[in-house]
Amino acid sequence: MTKRILVTAALPYANGPIHIGHLVEYIQTDIWVRFQKLRGERCIFLCADDTHGTAIMIRAKAEGRTEEALIAEMSAAHQRDFAGFQIEFDNYGSTNSPENRLLCHQIWGSLREKGLIVEKDVSQLFDPVAGTFLADRFVKGNCPKCGSPDQYGDNCDKCGSTYTPAELVNPKSTLSGATPEVRSAPHLFVQLEKLHGFLNEWTQNGKHLQDEVANYLKGHFLGEELRDWDVSRPAPYFGFEIPDSPGNYWYVWFDAPIGYIASTLEWCKRNGEELDTWWKNPETEIHHFIGKDITYFHTLFWPGMLKSAELNLPTKVHIHGFLTVDGEKMSKSKGTFVKAETFLKHLDPAALRYFYASKLGPRLDDLDLNVDEFTAKINSDLVGKVVNLASRTSKFVQTSGLSAVYPDDGGLFDRAALAGKEIADAYQHCDYARAMRLIMELADRANPFIEERAPWKLAKDPAAAQQLQDICSVGLNLFRQIAVYLAPVLPKLAAEAGVLLNDKIVSWDQSQTPLLGTPVGPYSHMMKRIDPKDIAAMVEESKVPDPITTAAAPAEGAAATPTSAGDVPAGPVVDSTAALEAEPLLTELISIDDFTKVDLRVARVLSAESVPEAKKLLKLTLGLGGDVKRQVFAGIKAAYKPEEIVGRLVVMVANLQPRQMKFGLSEGMVTACGPGGVEVYLLDADSGAVPGMRVH
């Protein structure tokens, strides 16, 4: 009987680009979905951008645009990056959709009806300059435990202590630099303790969670009274206003998981289906794939919401670990914090899909991307074993096609067909590492068969034509069998195998029967060996040096990270002695009054474009906060590509007399250093600075 399966991955936050750490989850999920579809199950893969919250509101304001414009741009970028890695959603929505608003109202109504909502006053830090309550990550100060400075409002990265923002010593808002005030505001809470019995049974019955997750929840949360869950935030806040509590908005973690259902509703409308079929019919399986950092929300809050709304509960929450690179946390300064779009410029996405699959198991273990292992595994497994089978045999049967009767192969095909059951079991239980090992064992048996019979030698003997056809037919059938087994991981390779052998790969069952008598097309290159130079170039492009300790010039083709204030492109260290000799210090002194006449402001580059008629100029649109924008023509064309600087912070002279140029009006000047030409280095501001701040 065909299963009906609904699958989700965690919703990426619409405040930054997709990177290789995110891709662990989305590749893992896409593989599982593709496997289900290949097995003939009715399976849909749903996702959406998580769009609400303070961070989106603050960024949009700093960049001088609406939240809707920001999240639309990020959604397009996210979907482009996912498509580049062959991650295929059946629907990709947004938590800011009308469908999500409607469902939030309905689920909220269910919580109200069951008496699970209570109101309490909450004291929070408030920024009197920015005019907003501050989330934990928008406050910094001295740790109340060890005294370390510059710590965020939730925990200390020096001593590991946790605390509330109100406990910080000398707290400062990262938005404006102002000293926050403690203000009280009413918040709405879900009383999770009333669902304690249900949550204990659901998490501990051995069906829905990995054992270590169930044990974690039992030891850290379910052994005592569950705290009420704060699900509202006071204005200003970008999100949905709570209908029965004007001036309050649902906290992002309330409406984000409801986005799974909203994305389903969008898909149902487009395909003429009923939402209840997927979220109320007990025969539907629901599988969530998430990272271990959001376990709490998906295994306590979310099941509680679904239970209260009388909706289907997750059949399984599949939780994975984090990504490290060469045994360390991803680092911008080392170039190991690689954006998806940067990876795609340099390497084949199939390589990352296969490497992740070869490392992913059913537990929560972290996954390490060791660069040397990555290179060796792709070159050995995919190029040297799998693709090698097709490249060394197909050219010899382009005229004759495959043999009409399957030749004697010593039992290789039949043994590989029997292995299909174990490989399928590994895929089903998310043990992709085991599946890849089993598949490579098949390749290890197939390649010696071809090596020993050397079709490239037989091709020289016209009398051996039938023998040549038979050997190549065995090789190509073993290749096709492996391509079927690898299809969830390498969909592009499976598609290319289908074209080569004139038999599109659409079913797992194709691995059980050899292909006979069909024509063979011309061989096209399927996989490229990993060149360490390509990895080095990718890492170099991804480097973002510390602007405090490194003077850096833009590397050719490097891209600034638009979501990280203070990030600068990578490049060579400048010789400070030579720089000072080239431009000696001025001897004429000025007064403080002279200096204060210059209005230096932090600004964000909202757009940049080349001025075709000018050899040196880029046309910049700078945002100074709110709706204030300035147009500036800057002589930096030789040093920066327009796309490299969009989104980054610069320092501009905001009160310079406007100058009418033949290209347009220049309303200020961006500050930079260097002798000129390609050696021009834009000044920027450290992390925490926002457009509109004055430079003193």
C-alpha cells in the first residue's frame, strides 16, 4: 500500500544567506524525500522562509526598505541556492503569507478554548533611542558572573554562564549604543505544564524521537514542572498582531512552525487537495528534519500546539548534529564559513551531496568536512569507481547497443540486486553512511570485472565483437544499478545515466532487472575530479579578515557578506611603513571645531552600479537609516566590483556640498584609503554599528 508522507525541513531565517552548514539538513532531507518518491510513495517536501522578528525589522530599517522587500529578496536568494544543490521542494512559502496568518488565528483560538493562555507582566530591557524592546542578542555588557566585557544578553562566551539581559553589568544596546531601561509589558504565555502528561508519553514512547533526544528531554525538562512559554512580543515588532491582544504580536517561534502547515495549504490550493488530508488524517505520516539546536521547540512546544489544535502529530522528528570543517567550527576569517553561492562557483554540488551522505548517520553526531578526505572521497568513489564504469565501456557499444540477452557476469548483478533491500533500509532510517558504504562495495566488485576483461583491448579485434558487447553490457548494467541506488543522493548523475542508456531512472525497482537490447547514446562527462586549487580558491573567496587587526584589499572576485556588519573582503596585508612614506602625516593642525564640521556617518550600500562613461566611478546608493538615502559617485571601480559591496557598511561624509556631475548629482563622499587604482580600501565600521550613527 502506498504511503502518504509529508516532510519538512526547518525554515531558514530570512536574514542571511544559505551556507554549507545549513545544507547538511536540506541535503539530508532532500535525499530522504527522493528515496521515498523513488520507492513509489506519495511524498511531498515543504518549506518556507521564516520571516518575522526583531532582527528582520532592524535590518530592514537600517537598509532603508520595507520588511516585505527584504524578505522577498532573501526568499529568491534562498530558493536559488537550494536549486543549485538540487534540493527540490514541492512548495516553498513564507511565514508572512495570508495562509500562515489564517492558521495562526485558528491554532491560537484552539489554545484559548482549551484554557492554555495566560497573561503576565514581563520586565525587559528597552532601548529609548531605537524605541524598541531588546532581544537577548541586541544587548551587550559585562558578564554578571566573571565580569568579562562585551558579552551578549543571554550567556557569556568566556565562562559559559547563562543569565537574563537585565542581569548584565553596564548593559548597552547594540542598536544605538544607548543604556537600556527596564520596562514592564504584558506578555501572553502558553501553559505547557497542563500538557505535561501528554508530552511525557509522546516523547518517551520510543516511536517519534531518537533515544538520546528522548533521554535529554526527560532529564532536562520533563522531570520537573514545565515553564510557561512566552509567545508574544510588544510593538514595535515585525510579525502578526494577536487578534485578541492589540499591540502584541506572536513571537516568531509561535508562527514559524505553523508555516509548515501554511506551506502545505499553498500546495493544496495549487493541486486541488484538502489540507485535512495531510494534517488531520491519521494515515498521513509527518516527518520533520531539524538541527539539534532547535530540539526544544520541535519536541515540546510544537507537539503541544498540534495536540491542542487536534492536528496530526509528527510521526518522527529526525534530528542531526552540526557541521565542523577540519575539526573546527566554521570560521569567516579562515574561509571555512562558505556560502552556498560561493561553493557553486568553484565546485560541483554533487560532490557535497555525496560527501554529506557518506558521513550522515541516524544519530545526532556532528559531521566534519575534512578537506583532504572530501577531495579523496569524491575522486576515488564517484570519479574512480562509479563514473569510471560508464566512461570505460559506453563508447564501445554506441553502434551495437546493449546485448539482447544478459551475459554471464559471475552473479554480480544478482548479488547487487539482493543488496538493494539493505541499502533501502539504510536510506529509510537515515543511515546514509551505511548506504554509501554498501553501494561502494558494489562498485568495488564491478570495476575488477571490467579491468580483467579490458574492453579497450578487445575493441582492436573484430572477431571479439560479441564478447566486447557482452562485457560492456555488463559494465553498463552494473553502472545503471549503482546509479539507481545513488539517485536520491545524485539526481543529476541518475538523469545522465538515463540519457546515456535511453531509460529514464524513475523507480527503485529498476535496480532489480537488467536493461537489454537498448541503444547506448554518446558518453558525456558526468563528474569532474576535485582539484585542490578549486577548494583553495573557494576558501580564499570566503575569507573575511578581522577588520580591527588586518588591513585588507579586495581579492579578485571576492564577495562581502551583506548580513554581517563590519565584514570586509579578503586580500593581502598592506605594508604600513610604505603606506606612511607614500602619504606622510600632515603637519598643519586643526582644532576640534574644524573636525566637528565634518559630518561622518555610517551608511549601508543599498545598490552599486558601474558608470560606463567613467573609468574610475561606481554609482552608489547609500542608506543612512530610515528612509534617508544619498547618491554618491565613488572612484573605486578598479578595486571593487559593484556586487561585492552591496550590503556592506561604509563611512561617508554626509554634509559635503552636493556636486552636479554629467552622470548625476553626487550627494556626499565615501571614505577610503590607499594610493588609488586597485589599491583602494573602503573604511567600514565594527560589528554593532548601524547606518545613521555619527563617527566621532
